Amino acid sequence: MGKKQNERIMKTKIIDSKTFTRILNRLAHEIIEKNRGAENLAIVGIRTRGEYLSKRIAKTIFEIEQIPLLTGALDITLYRDDLSQLDKPILQGTEIPFDVTNKKLILVDDVLFTGRTIRSALNEIVDLGRPQNIQLAVFVDRGHRELPIEPNFIGTKIPTQKSDDIQVMMKEIDSEDGVYII
């Protein structure tokens, strides 16, 4: 984070649980609307929080359309452009139990910042097959792109300083839903 150890770290909640749920529901509706339904859709989340977000979006789409989506999780660790700089990378494994070829693939991540994570995810996906198209859904877009990557679906835009950090909290991992700026 680049903060001095004795510097006080400010943590401000900017999205509460109710708003979190509303954002997820809106993302699901926007995905359905843009794709004119849920036929041939598959949803893949980038580990870790993108995976849980994608499962919740898939559940909401099922509740609306009564069509179950194929779901999967992507571990982009080995595709990172800074892999050689990591001390001991932790591999969680990619789990995509279906052929991505010819699917309308929704890629989900919690925070879009520089675009490097998404670039890594795209590289991994095309190594698995050739989807009909890939659409990007992010819960938080905080700007500061280093690569020309733009999401198709944005939960919320949060303008930040480059030195800020955005933490998306999810009840599956953190026992609460919310977003904090640090």
C-alpha cells in the first residue's frame, strides 16, 4: 500500500450491504438486457472475490430467467505480467468445467484498476478456447487504467487517488458485504 507503518490508516465504508445487493441485482439485469436473455451465457469470476460475485450474479439471473448459467473460476496467477516479482505466488487453480468455445462469456472481477488483471484473464481464457464474445462486468471501476480495457457492465465508479486502496468485502469471505476505501 505504500503507507508508513506509523501513519494512521483511514478506512471508510462507502457501500453498505443493502446498496451492495442492489448493485449486484442491477448488474444481473443489465447482463440479461444486453444479451437479450440468458441463452448461451456462461459466467466466470476471477479468483477470489470475482468468483463469489459471479456466483451471485448467476443465481440472480437464474431467479429472473429460469435458465441456469455455466459458471467457473479463473486463477490468473501464472498469467500475471509481474509473476517474476512475486515472492511466493499462491495458486488456487482455474476451474472452468465447460468448453468456453462459442459461449457468450461474462468475465467478473471485483475491482478494475490498471487493467492488468483483466489482460491476464483474457489471455488465459483464449488459451482455453474461443468464446463467441467476452464481456466484462466489474463491481467497482476506480479508473487509473494502464491498458486499454473498459468494462461492459459497471456496478459503481469510485474515483480514487492512485495511492488509495479499494476493498470489496463479501460475506462468503469477510462475513459482511460492503466496500471500503483505504
